[in-house]
Amino acid sequence: MFDKLDDLVMRYEDIMQELSEPGVSGDQKRFTSLMKEQSDITPIVDAYKAYKKNRQDIDDSLAMLENEKDEEMREMLKDELTNAKKNVEELEERLKVLLLPKDPNDDKNVIVEIRAGAGGDEAALFAAEIYRMYVHYAESRRWKVETLEADEIGIGGMKSVTFMLSGSSVYSIMKYESGVHRVQRVPETESGGRIHTSTISVAVMPEAEDVDVHIDEKDIRIDVMRASGNGGQCVNTTDSAVRLTHYPTGIVIYSQTEKSQIQNKEKAFALLRAKLFDLEQQKAHDAEAELRKSQIGTGDRSEKIRTYNFPQGRVTDHRINLTLYKLDKIMDGDIQEIIDACIAADQAAKLTKMNESA
């Protein structure tokens, strides 16, 4: 581990040297690449420097204790020694986490697809509520939210909604939301006061660029048509809606959220690229059964990951056995505590696996 850390420190110094050279800012691509690498390495280098400083503090305190006669000074040195040892232990664990292999998709934006499952209108209402929960959460993190596709029902619910979240390392945070979300509550239409259980599915897909996915024009059919449903003066009067059909996979994308056919086409292709990229990711995931052992849950889209129980005001994440009694705040977008717990559990599982294979 320490050889790798020493190499990273040398690489960090090389980057800083290169960034200080006069001509580097003129090459925007190179400059951006170096700044990105510097940003990735800095937390590791800072933690390693703090680790080495505390190791030096331990050596200094031990050396001074050997010769120090004054009892008050000895007590002070012992306190410093204890603190330095504690810091070294904590920094060692932090460095292990920082050196864990990084998911290559972590820095990407995401496309989130929410679909109502079992439960009819109640599931559609819950899908709309979960969509609003994610929008509020995204706003708290200053992410950009862009709706790509929405199939609404008249009572305020959504059969499905697809949207993009853009910001800093969005996938590294949102990837833990994929799976089946279950709601338990008494629907407003239920006269007998019985608790119903409904489900929705959430798919979080990393945004795919052209370099990630190649789409052959021969494999695509593009249809344009008039948008349906409620809208402004251009909706239903111009052929602005776009439908893409991908023959090899059978994926059909329909986009009508924009007044411009060009914009709807761009959104449709962005969603298609993400779906195709996600299919490849899922194939790789299924092929590497061992990978599931180092993940929170199975990673399957069909896995029930969370229950929202309204009568008891609680939310339970089944993958990590976490229950929180603040349902109202969570539905208003306060999901950071759940995500932090998932990240910590994921890192712990990967550390355990790394130690076992060491």
C-alpha cells in the first residue's frame, strides 16, 4: 500500500509541475485532464501526508519520553503519543478506503427511470412522490434536473418518468437507488382503512457518450409525430414528438417534452445510449457473479431495496438493515443519511474482500 502511496505523491508533484508550465493552459484538453487527475489524487496525498506526520509525532514523542524526567512534561508527551497513535489508525483506514478501485462510471451524470409496478393508481402516485423526492434531493446538491420522458395520469400520478441528473460525481451517489421501492399505506380511495402495499422500480443509468456506445444507423427507426397530452400552443399542432425503435434490442424511446423536434431527438438518443450502455453493464454484472459479493445487496433491478411505511412514519433500507423514523423529511428529499450508510457499507464490504484476498 505504501509503495503505491509514494508513487501517487510523486505523480501529484509531477502534475503540479506540469500545471505550472506556461503553455499547458493553452491546451484545454490536456489542462482539463491534469486538473481532473489532481482533484482525484489530492485527498489521498493529503491523507498520506497527515499519516506520515503523525507517524513522525509518535517517533518524536517516544524519543523525548526516554530522556524526559519532569512528570508533568511526561504526561503531556503521553497524551500527544496517544492522540498520534489514534490518528495513525484512523488515517490507515481512510487510506485503504481512498485506494479502493474506483467505479469508472462514478464521475458520470445519470439518467433515472422510475416505473410504477404493482398497485395500480396508488403505485403511480408513489412513483410521482419518489420523483419529487429525487428532484428535491438534487436541488439540495445543486444538480441540474432535466425531464426526458413522463407518462402522467390524471390524479397526479406517473406511470413512468425518466429524467437526467447532471452535476459532480452524480452516479457515485445515485447508483445505490436502483431497485424496487415499496410503499405501505392506506390509499385515499380505501374506505375500509386497510393498508395497501404498492411497488415502483427505480433504474439509475450512467449517462453514455458516443464513445461509450456505438449506435448503427441501420439499427434505428426514427418516427416523428404530434405530441399527445397537455401542453403549450405548439403541442398537438406540430410534428415535434420523436420515437426511436432500436431493432436489435427492441427498445422503444418516445420523447415529447420539448417543443422542438431536434431537442426531442437529442433527448431520445441520450436515453437510448444510456439504456444500451446499461444493458452492457448488466451483462458484465451478471457474468461476474463474484462481484455481487462485494456490493450492497445483489445489484439486481428486481431486488426490493427499501420500504416506506406511512402508518409508522418509517423508512427501512433492507440491504443494510437501516430504519429511520423520519418519513416526512425523507419524502421531501432528505435521503443523504441513507446514501451515506449505503456508501459506508459498500466500502466496508469491499475492504473485507480486499483483506481476505491479501
